[in-house]
Amino acid sequence: MDEQDAARALAAARFDVRTGRVAGRDPFRLAWRRLRQAQARPST
């Protein structure tokens, strides 16, 4: 994972939290979880 991937994930998580798509979550934790899930999936 590079810095750009992390920045994009954090920006998306912040957007989701701010718009209410994800209720009351910490955007840093949300971004980290999404990155971990993306890494766990085999890339095609």
C-alpha cells in the first residue's frame, strides 16, 4: 500500500462519515479497515 492509496481511503472514509453514509464512525478506523479488507482480497 502506498501513500496515495492511504490518502484516497481516508478521504473516502471522511466523506462517508461526513455525509452520514456511515453512522458515527471514526474515519481513520474506517479507512484502515477498508484498506485491510482490500489487501486481504486477491487482486485481479
